[in-house]
Amino acid sequence: MRHTIFKILFLAMAVGLPFSSATFAQNDSAATEADLIALLQSDAAPADKALACKNLAIHGSANAVPELAKLLPNEQLSSWARIALEAIPDSAADAALRDATQSLQGKLLVGTINSIGVREDAEATDLLAAKLIDEDAEVASAAAVALGHIGSEAAADHLRGALADASPLVQSAIAEGCVLCAEQMWIDGNTDKAIEIYDEIRESELPKQRVIEATRGAILARGDEGIPMLMDLFSSSDKHMFNLALGTAREFPGTNVDKEFAKALADTTPDRAGLILLAMADRSDSVDLPTILAAAKEGPASVRLAAVRALGQVGDASCLPTLLEISLEQDNELRAQAQATLAELPGDAVNAQIVAQLDQASGTIYPLLIDLVGQRRIPAKDSLMKALAHNDAPVRAAALRALGETIDPDGLEVLIGQVIEPRHPGDVEIAQRALKAASIRMPDPNLCAAKLSEALTASDSLPTQIAILQTLGAVGGPKALETVGKAAGSSQDELQDVGSRLLGTWMTADAAPVLLDLSQQAESNKYKVRALRGYLRIARQFVLPEGERAAMCEKALAAATRQQEKELVLQILARYPNAPNLKLAMVAMGDPNLKDQATEVAMTIAQKVGASEADLQALLSQSDLGQIELEILSAQYGAGSQQKDVTALVQKAANDLPLVILSAPSYNDALGGDPVPGTQKQLTIRYKMNGQEGEATFTENAPIFLKKPN
Amino acid sequence: MPKPTSPRVHDRRKFLKKTAAATGAAIVAPTIIPGSALGLNGTVPPSERVIVGGIGIGNRGTYDLGCFLQQDDVQFVAVCDIKKQRRLAIKKMVDGQYQTDKCEMYRDFRELLDRSDIDAVLIATGPNWHATASMYAAKAGKDMYTEKPVTKNIEQSLILADTIRRTGRVFQVGTQRRNLPHFAFACELARTGRLGKLKRVYAHPAGMQAMMSGWLTPEDLPNKEDVDWDMYLGPAAWRPFNKKHLDGFNFEKGGGLVGGGVLEWGSHCVDLCQWAVDDCPPPVEYDPPKDGQLVSRYENGTELIFRETGWIPLGSCPVRFEGEDGWVEAGDSGKMVLSSPELLAGRTVDEIGGYPATFHVRDFLDCVKTRGLPKGNAEAACNAHIACHAANIALHLNRQVKYDHRKHEFIDDAQANRLRSEALREPWRL
């Protein structure tokens, strides 16, 4: 056991390895602890002792404490020892830390006191209290915060007693400790004492942030009795205190505080009122809605803007008339915010009111209401159809947009009609966008695609046909695929162009046969290549059964006429190493133009799938690499000028094969460690193959395939 | 050991619940509170700007800083970095933006925090410092936007939430996907029951190996002005200087015995899963990884599954939520796939790919002004991080662990409980 652990530790440390998870995964804590203690007692290097401390954080007990305590005065290892001492549950660790405070000084003492604080060691209270007047301000400050973590009444009393006479730097830490104590008392139900401490701190001459923390605590701990204090903050001339009010208002529990915000609004400046309104809206469960609504109706523009925005969070149907009025005002910003709020205002009652107003509406509010129907997706087909016949273009445009957002499958023909036979030519573009918006949300994409396909056939306008094709591409599904495929294979160049582009980005794998067919049948070579690349995209990117992907690659290889596409096929094979793809790579080795790449891919796959040496020999016998003599002359692993000689390890792994299979997939693991942690490394091998010298360089962890030297 | 200290007097999550769009409105990038609603008109006067300082502004921080500098109501005034090179680079960037020479430089962030004119800080150090620097900032009265992962263990997560509550500060963790429309919509579908009873939520951890940085061969300590190694180590246990640690990325990622693992990406995608389950307490049961999956369970039986493969190609950081009536999957391409178009219910969802942080930064700045609760608030971050830390502990111990989210401890599991926290190097404390 000991031997094993030491071996792991020394191996890791000696080469400056990152400590891997496996280094720590020991289960027999007692035996492990004994080994680790022995290491600390030995003259091992500091690096080894550091790692032992880390392990003792898991495996250590009271037995380890004495050796760890000896490291506390050690500038290099003190922090490592405290990692273990903070984690060991036994009270012996507390005692050791307390003892150390008697002899340590400076930062080491500060660290030890910090650890006492983390362990909340109440027995250290008096010891820490004595340190509050240490001449080293860092020591005194650490003691103050540690007392705060202990959080007892005794700790608080010591802190409060030291506050007045401390230096400003230490005062801040004492105040921090006091606030921590107050918080603990509040949690423990000792609210009166907590408030007493908070009040003392907030009323003292202390750094602003300490006062802010105490004021927040003083307000919240008081519950409803803290409301007047909160309201006072809203009228504070101090920006920081006003900001504290905004944050504390959001936190304040209960519902009694909400009505009070109206008074704060009335007594403040416009810029502050806007901020108070936003805070009010964040209290969604108990918000005082009438106050926000009133602020939206009249007053300074900036306040109204904040109120209208707040209504988007907390408003309801009662806000609709006001928001509609504001939506028609001259102020662009206010109008836009009101419209955005209207789109979000929750509730079916809001929808009912909008529909009720729609049929009687005229003038500027009419298109506004129609847009709201669309934005809120209110079913109101009859009203929208009526609007579609309106003389005013803005009304018709709004109706088209709303139909696009709301129409059901039965009504899709309405939009199709607007696209292929527009009554007003100027409406076509909006109608096309509306048709697309409607189509992509249809519950049955095939039914939708069938209707669009009919429309495509019925139209004799090329721009319309293109628009419909693009809509079909967005809809997807088998029917859309069929129609787009036909367009791509049509005799019209523009349709071929759009169709092949859409197929090339199709989101389902059933486009593959269509693309393959197009890659062979298209009249233009440009579209053939585009289609084949689209086909390869599916083979490369989509989740497919192994056999299916290999079959696709095989077909692509047969269909490809250019070297570029053939090489893309090989890249796909290498990306998915499995038996079918290995077989196909071996077939590709028979192509003289692909032999080198295919052989490399086959070797890579063979290695990844765990082929035996015999398998590889059999594989190589199919190439002219089958019979080789390989000698490794040298091997260097590293980055830049930092190289490590790994010749012996590579020689050991090499055989009379062009593929060198290391003992582990990771170069770092196989080649004795990481020579340059955190940096991408390379392995460079000089070798002799069948008497000819060659050199090859491999990116970290790449398969090592040595080519025949030229 | 870990315990919540600060009383939760009011459920602040309700603020955010209420803002979920319940009607047919389109899902767009978060609306920004107009300046005029805050009493501002036209250009923002200096007195109304949020004065910001930056701590540890490396690669990611530079991107975040760019998002801050885009905002008219931000005045960036100071940078702190332990590397002189970074201090100078950021000063040049900021001064170039403002055409001034006023961006102050600091090596010790406490000096920056002592400035009373600074309202908020951007903390984009390595993860080693995120929680500790945030705690110091909160206690110094600053609001903060802190990069993720923000905590190194369970205890830090709890203390962070308590400290932010106690100090009354505004905290936003850099989980910017909470402010992107398609992720927000996907989470809303799950949260509001539109998918039916939620069965499983999936997160992509992008790596499940726990590790920590080592003790590398000592090298000559650089000049403190150039690289302040002691400050760089900060709360991490001592080790000798070695420049390989300085990339910041691999140094104490996630922390001590257990760290890294699912945390790096989990702090994004588990965070989204947590949003999908309405930011409820973290799962209570975590199985060891098996076949590339680590399964955990919430108290109500919903599973949170860390899964490496099997994703629809929608870009990095994918999440998937499955209910009894439907599912949704979304990723960083800005796109999502739904089990049925009916789930859209006619609504349109803006596709914003590339996970920009602009909206998240804006959300933070608005909350600095209104004192509202940002989307990536400390309590939400606390729960998501605890889920990741607990999963890492199951990964590390290679066995099931059970977590009691009320007591904040593992049940009858001394080993797991000892992994909840880790001592900070002197003189740092939380």
C-alpha cells in the first residue's frame, strides 16, 4: 500500500504533473493516513509534503494533527497544512490552531486565525478577543472577523467593547464582525440583541459600507417596525443610502410596506421616482398597482415611462384603457413602451377587451388594436378579414401581420391567396412574411406543405414561387422536402438555385437521398457539387446509425467526381471510427488518388476501435505498407524550446508497423508526464523505414501514423 | 463548515419569474431600461455614469471590457493586474477609447477598491481569484461583474450568496447566455410547464476530468512590478514561481482537490439547466460517470444529466430540456430545435449566435442603477456552481454522493463533506 501511494505521489510531483483525480481516490483512510503522516515525518521534498497535506484533508484524523501543526510556521507549507487542519473534524485540529497563535506572527498568524474563524471555534473566543488589540492591524482585523464567524454573544461583546478605541482599519473589521454576530443572533431568534448591534454600528463613525450593512440589517430585523426607517432612506440625500432603500425595499417581507411607497413617490424627484416605481414592480406579490397606474397617467415623462414599463411586469386588465391612450401619444419613447407593455400585459380579460374594441375602432387606434391581436395571438379571424379589405394600407398591413401570428390551419388559404393573388400589389411582401410566420407554427407541417405546394404550382410568378419555396424550407417535413426537391431538379435555374440551397441546410436526415439523387442528376455541375456537399453535411453532422452513415459515405464516394469531396468522405470516416467505416476506408485505399489518406484513416480507425496487431498487419497487407522495417531514431515531446526526450518510450511502443500504438491514448500518460502543462504539445519522431530516413510531427494525442519517406 | 448565514427574508427569485413573457410577445434580446426612465435624457452626464474599474483583465476580460466601453453610461477609470504588460495594454485600450490619459493602473486590487469614486468592478482574473476578489469588492461597497466559474467549492458558493445579500451589492456572474433570447425561451418553455412535467435537463460539460495545477520546478522570481507572483497566487496554496502557471487558464481552475471537471463549462450550461428548473436548489443525488454521462437528480425526481455526446449540432454549450409533452434543444449558434412547432405558439425568437456578453453587461449596468436583481445573480450562481461542485465530488470519489441542500452537507458521507471547502492561503479570507 505504502509503496503504491508513494509511487503515485512521487511520479506526479517529480514531473510537475497536474494532480489527477486518481491520485486521491483512496478508500482505506486509516492506512492512507499512516502513509501520509510518514511522508510528512520524512525528509521528502516540500512538494510531496504539500500533496500529502491535500490528501490528509480527506483522510486525516487527530493522528495527523501533530505533524500538520509542525508545518504552520513553514512559509511554504503553512497554507497546505491548514487545508488539512480546516477539514479534519476532530477538536485536536482546533487545539492545534489555537496553540499556533501563541507563537506565530504576521501573515502566518493571520492565516491561522482565519482558519479558526472558518471552524467557528468558540473556545478561541478569549484568545481572539486578546488579539483585537494586537499592534499588527491585519492580525487584529482577522481576529475581529473570526469572532464574527463564531457569532456568539460573548464574541459580540468583545467586538463591541473594542470598537471605539480601535484604529480606523481595525474598526472596519470589528464592524464586519459585529454585523456577522448580529446576523447569527437574528437567525437564532435573538432579534432584540441583533437590532441593538445593528443600531450601534449604523450610528457609529465607520466606513460607509459597514453602515450600509448594519442599516439593512436594522431595517429588516425589525420587520414592519422597520418601515419608517426604510422610508427615511428614500428621502436621504446620500445616494448610497437611497440605493440601499431600493434594494431593501425589494427584500422587505410582508405586504404592509407596499402602500407606503406612494408617499415616498410623492416626496421625491422624478429620477428617484422612476427607480422607486421599478422597485415597487419587483414586489409582484403585493404590489400597489393603483399607485403605479396613477404615475403612468400623468406627471414627468421619465416617471411615466418607468411606470408604463413597470405595468408590463405587474399590470392587469384595469390598466388597458390607460395604456391604449398612452400608445397614441406624441412622445415616441412613451408610446413605444406602452405598446410593448400592452403586448405583455397578462390575462384573458385583456384579450377580451381588445377584441371588444376592435370592431368599433377607427383611426390610429385601429391598426394598433390589430397589431395587439397579432402580438397577443388573440383568435379574431373575422375581424381581421374585415380589416384586410380596408382602404388604408397600414390597417391591411397590421391585419396581415396579425393573421400571420394567429390564423389556424383552416385559414391558411387566406394568406396563400394574399400571396399569389394580391388585391394590392404593395401588400405582397408583408403577406409573404405573414404566410411564413403562419406556416412555421402549423401543427401539421405536411398538411401545411401540401397547401403551399399547391400554391407553388398555381403561381406563375417566379418571385412568388421563390418565396413559397423558402417558406417550405422553413416548414420542413416530408412533403416540403418532396416539393423543394422537385424545384431543385426542375429545368429553371432560379428554382434549382433556391431548391439546392434549401436542401443543403435541411434539418432532417431524410433530405439525404434527395441530395444524393440531385448530385447525380442535376444539369449544372455547380448544383451537383452543392448537393453532394449537402449530402456529406448530413453524414458528418447528424446522429445516424453506424451502418447508415457508412452506407452514405460509400454512396458519396461513388458519386464524387472531385478529389475534394472524396477527401471530405475520408474525414467523415475518421470522425466516426467504427467497423463499417474501417471497411470503407480500406476500400478507398484501392483508389490511387486516395491511397495515402485512406490508409492513414484506416489506421486511425483501427487504432481507435482497438484492432489487434494481427488485424493491423492484415490491414496493411492490403497496402504496400504491409512489409516494412521500422527503426525509431529519436523522439521529442514538448512545445517550443521545452522538449523532452521520449525516444526510449516510442521505441518500445514501435513495431514493424507504420502505426505506433502507445501504451495510453494520452501522450502525457504514455510518455511519462506533461512536459509543458497548459500548452498544446507536439511529438516529433525521426525514423527509418525500409532504410529510408523520415521525420513526422504529431499534434498532442493524435494517432501516430508514420508515412513512407519519399 | 458550510452554512448559510444571511437570512433570506424575501424570495428575490420572484422578481425574475414575473418577467417571463406569458403572452404572445416576441422573444428578443433583453430590453434595456431606457435612460429616460431613469431620469436621463440624451447624452449621459458624468455624474450619472457608472464608474468602473477592472481587476485582472486578460483575454476574456478584454472582451468584457469592450462590452462595457460600448455603453454610453460607463466611465472606465482604472485597471489592476499583477502583470505590468496587461496593465499597460488595458490603459492603452481605455485611454484610446476616451482620448485621454486618465486610466489609472494598480498592482494590488485593494488599492483600486479603496477608491470611493468607483461604483463597480469587472473581475476577470483567473478562477483562482474570482470568489475572493468578489468578496473583497462587495465588502468595499462595489457592485461587480465577475467572470465564471466564480467559486472553487461549495462553501465559497454559499458565502458568496450570503455576502452579496448582506452587503446589498449587485452581482452578475459572466453567464451571458441568460440574456440571449433563444436560451431564455428554451428555459421559459421548461420553467413554465410548456414541455409538460420536466423529466430531464441535459448539460454539456465538455470534459469531466478533475484536476488541479501542480508544483512545478522553481524558476527565478520575476521583478514584482513586472509580475507579482505572491498576488497571483493569492488565495491558492503556496508553490514556487514557474511561468507556466501564468497563463491563468490552467492555474487552480475550479480550485483544490476537486476542480475543473464539469465546472468550466458547467458554470454556463448547468446554469441554464438550473434556470430551466426555476433556479431551484441543486440536485440531491449524483451518480458517478458512466458511459460518458453523469446523472444527478433533483428532489422532485427531474434528472440533470451531464452528457458529452449525442447533441444536435447547434454549436457549443448545448442544453436540452425534456418534459412529458415535448423537448427543446439550444446551442451557441443562436438556434434551437423544438419537438413541435406548436411550442413556439406563434412567437418569434431572435437568433443571436456567438454568445455575446453585451446584453448581459447591459443588464448588470441597469441593475447597478435600479438595484434590481440581474439574471446572473449570486443566488442563481450559487446553486448552479454547487451542482457542478457536487458532480465533481462524485466524479472524484467515483461513487454516488447525496447532497442535503437544506443543511448544505452530504448525507452520511465524511469524505464528500471534507471536499466542500478548502483553506485560503494567508492573509486572504472570505
